[in-house]
Amino acid sequence: MAKVDIYTTRFCPFCIRAKMLLDKLGVNYHEIPVDGDAPLRAHMESLTGGYTVPQILINDQAIGGCDDLHALHRHGQLQELLQESAR
């Protein structure tokens, strides 16, 4: 199964929506809250190139945020990414 990391903040509706999709699909993920942690948020930005949350990585590949996750799912590409083994 793929390694999934999701950078979030507590009250972000997009974070909640992304986690709901992953939960619905039965995906195990590692949630990394960046609330009030500027160094961790800077690390997230360096890994993903994004500064908004959520930022989602599958097998250490940045896929973007909530809308990107849902688009991958709609186009049948998310399952392919999730079936790849973690590197």
C-alpha cells in the first residue's frame, strides 16, 4: 500500500474533505498538523511547493490539495497511485 502524508490545520474545511475521501476509500494516512508551527509549515512548502493546506503526498510525490485529490479520484487515477508500493 502507498505511503500517504497529509499536511493539515485543525479547522480547514478542505482538509476535512480530503481526509473524508481518504477515510471513505479506507486509506491509511499520516496526518501532519501545521497549526502555529512556522518551521513545519516551511518544511511542508519545501516538500510540496504549496503553502495552503491540505498538502498531500503519495509515496513522497506531492499531488496537491483537496481539489487535486478529488480530481484524481474522479478520473480513476487515485486508486492507481494508492496501489503502488511505498518507495
